[in-house]
Amino acid sequence: MEGAWEIAFVFFQVWLSIVVGLIMLPAMFGVSLGFTDIYIKVLVKTLEWATLRIQRGQKEQAALPSQSANGIIEKDDGSMQEEIGELRRSHPKNLAGGDFTLCDAFYFCKKGIENIVEDQVTQRFTSEELASWNLLTRTNNNFCYISLRLTIIWGLGVFIRYCILLPLSVKNWLSDLVHITCYRICARGLSATIRYHNKENRPKKGGICVANHTSPIDIVILANDGCYAMVGQVHGGLMGVLQRSIVRSCPHVWFERSEMKDRHAVAKRLKDHIADKTKLPILIFPEGTCINNTSVMMFKKGSFEIGGTIYPVAIKYDPQFGDAFWNSAKYNMVSYLLRMMTSWAIVCNVWYLPPMTRQDGEDAVQFANRVKSAIAHQGGLVDLSWDGGLKREKVKESLKEEQQKMYSSMIIGSDFNEASVGPA
Amino acid sequence: MGSTNSTLLKIPNVEVLMQETGFSPAHIIRLHDRFKALDKEGRGHLCPHDFGAIKELAMNPIGDRIIGAFFSPGKETVDFHTFVKILAHFRPVDKDRPKEPNSPEPINSRSNKLKFAFQLYDQDKDGKISRDELLQVLRAMLGMQVTDEQLESIADRTIQEADLDRDDTISFEEFRKSLEKINIDHKMSIRFLR
């Protein structure tokens, strides 16, 4: 028994030294041993192979339309007129179409139930479910036992992820080095491969850097390639500790969430910061809440009223390797970070877009929209006109009225001529 | 079945639920996720307020009635089982199902779908749609866009067409007969992916 413990201990020491030697040291000096790239390539091949195996295994099952990997249900996209018209055509007594019929309610009923099962806003806020399985059982509900080989690979994967990647990043995380080095280690710990495009457009001092927001890792991703002053709300707990350690190395601007409500105070502080040309560019995520990395919701116009030069940055995560999305309502920070660290890898692309300034005759909202479209266009994201705040707000009465108006125009239209005849 | 088992085990009586409703394990899991997403305070059941938070539903002219269909009379909460059973009405009809004489009718049969729709009209659940109930539905669907007279004439005409035994109300049988040519399976079904 004791012999076994000794062996295990020796093994542990060896492993630890490998970890330190191969990962921490190069990271400190900014040298890449090229491991990550090889690692990613191997990963891609493995995942493709795994997907093929599953698909072969599932061939007997009835093929269902896989049009929307995100959706639970297949929605009919017909307009109200089309759908109700179809309903009525089967009704024998109706020739002119314009009468009310009992089956009209079916249309509203079905729409209502569809929305209970899935609505467009919430869909944006749930993680993308992948069409191909990435060996992380979290992201695919249909995982089932396909073959022994697959299970072994999966087991190996679990081992690697939990025994190698995880301690690695915990260790890295607690280190207390200089600003960029610190972030670089974090990036290594998360097995992040980041590709920066158009580095010539990198944000300069005295400017505002604006990016779409998917996860707290965004900060790590961006800070890997430059020094920024952060604007953000103070987080409690673990994140707060991290924040305070960052503040030591660079001048940042932190706010309480309630302070954020006082837009003028916020605006003033930011203005003062950028007026000072020696200060680092401010990093702002105008969306205000985490989106699931497939769409860019409406940017809050506050950041755009301050003036100054805006440097838009588009961040897009490759979902094939690990889902970086953080649903703050569902997970707290620690469990989120745990998930991140035990994912295979984080691969993302960062595009620096050419700087934009507000033009004459353009108000803050239009400017914000312009920046938003540029970011969405670059990142290949869907440009949504939903406001991220919808997640927490209720709808207005006027939208219901619109539905009623649409429906009544179908009924009243040719209806009223017959009404004068009246029932016998 | 891998990880799906762990989620399914958390749901009590899930086998019975699947058998009664005909949903596959994957569907149940997705509905469970949806249920949890709607149940923001994590109480394990939903109340009308949780449904009201769905934007498109609040916009639906008969949204209140649809929400009401989930809650049995007197009850103010709906648990996961009831949630799934109600949604089961909207599963497409199983065409390949063998017709066993002694088994109960499936929840998603044509008749049960019609009953669900009938319920939306018949709020006092007396088995008949009275003229008043019809007026209320019409008012909900048309809002302030029509006058009272227009509403009354529409209601009169509808009853006239459907009411066969001339008792000034529409019974379920009359309702069913009036809609016999409608493709209920298509109009009252939602196709669940995978």
C-alpha cells in the first residue's frame, strides 16, 4: 500500500515539474513552443472523426430536419394573413374570406404555445447547441453510447481535461506577475488560441475601445494584446479579488452598478479619462449583458455620447471547441470558470476595425448602430435589433394592439357589407 | 444513455411522463431546461407571472387564456408534469400508432386538440360556448378596433352558422362538426426537432 503511495507521489512530482517547465516558463517570457497550434490541429481531427462515428451510428434513426441546431421546435414562418387564410380555406361556408370563424383562434393558440416552448429573445441567451458533437457532453443532449472506441476517447478526454488542463490553470491563475504576463498565463491556462487581425488598427491612447461582449474572458483575450483601462462594475467575490489585483498595475475606472445609473457622473469620469492623452484606452462593452456569441444586440448609446475616437473590436469565439458563453442567471462565476478551464480549448478571432468618430448630424443612437453593424459584419454575427435589456423587461401594450389591428383588418374588411343584411 | 440519464433521473416519474405524452428523452430534457429557464426563482413550479414574462406571449391577444389553460381551476401553480402534459397536446399526431381498443386516447389526438381549443372559448367549463363567452374572445382578439355592434353581429353570425340545435350556444359536438374540414393536425401541432 505504501509503495503505491510513493509511486503516486513521485509521479505527481514529475508531472508538476513538466507542467511548470513546459507551460509556465515559456509563458513568462512570451515564448510559444508551438504546442498550442499542434494541439488544436489534433483536436480538430479527433472531433471530426468522433462526429463521423456518431453520425454513422445514428443512421438508422429517422432523419429529422436539422435546420436550426439552436431551436427546440420548427416554426412556421407564415404571416398572420397567410396562416388564417389557410385555416379558412378549408371552411366550407367561407368564400370571400373576411368573416370570423371559430378556427381563427387556432392561429393565436399555436403561436402562443410556440412562444411558451421557445421565444426569440430567450433563444439568443441560451448556449448554441452544436450540430457536431465536441466530446463535451454538456453541449449535446443526444449523447448516447455509440461504440467502445468513442467511450475510451471520451474517457481519455476527461482525464486530460481534469488532470492536466485544470490544475494548470488554477496554478497560473494565482500567480502575481506583471499585467500582460498575467493575462498571457490565463490565456494559456484556458488553452486559448487567439488570432488577432488588423493589428494596425489597435486602439491608441486616449481613445475608447468598444467590443461585443460574450464572456468575462473577453477581457483576457483583449488584454493579451495591449493594455487597457477597464470600465466596469465592481464584482463581489472571486472576481472582485481579481479586479483589485489588476487595478494595482494599471489605472482603471470601476463603478458600482448603482453608480452606473447616474449616467452623467459616468460620462464625466470617462470624459476626464480620455481627455488625458497619456491614459490607456478605455475598454467598454456597451451591450451590458452577455450574449451567446451569435448575435450583437443593441448597443447602449451612453458610451457613444462621450465623444472621442472609437476603436471597434469584434470578438468571435469558435464554438467548436468550447462554449464561452456565460449565462449569469444560470451559473455563478466560479462554476463558469471551472467549465471554461475544463473545456478543450478556447479559440477565438479578434478583429481590430478602423477607428470611427461621430459624424456631424449623427446622433448617439445612429452612431452606436453604425459601430454595431460594423462589428457584427466583421465577426460574421447576426445584427439584431433586439435590445439586450429585453431579457429583463416586459413588453409594451402597443405591440398587442398591433396584433389586434392586423387581425381586425382581416375580419372587418369585407365583413361589414354583409352585416347590414343581419341574421334572420 | 450517457449524461442524459443524470438529468432524467432528477425528474420524478419521468418514465410515466414519457409514456403518457409520447415525448422522447431528448424532448423531455429540452422542455425541462425551458421549464427551469421560465422558473426564474427556482421554486420548482411556475405561476402565471412567469408565463407573462415571455414577451411574445404577452403580445398575443389571447395570451391570458393560453396561460390559463395550464392552470387547473383553483390552482395557482403548475409543476413540470402538468407543463409537459399540456404541451403534449401539440405534438403531431402519431400516424403509426397501433389502435389498441383498451388504451386511453393519446393526449395529442385530434379530439383532444379540439378540446383544448374549445377550452379557450369555454372559460366557465360548462361544456358550451355561450354568446357572452364568444363576445369575450372576440373582444380579446379584436381589441378596440371594432365597435360593439360589429362585435355583436359577428357573434350572432357565428352562432347561427354553428349552432345546430338552436339553443343559442355552441356545444363541443357542434364545435367539432363546424371544424371537421380543418386539418387540425397541421394547425394545432408543433414540430419538435430531434
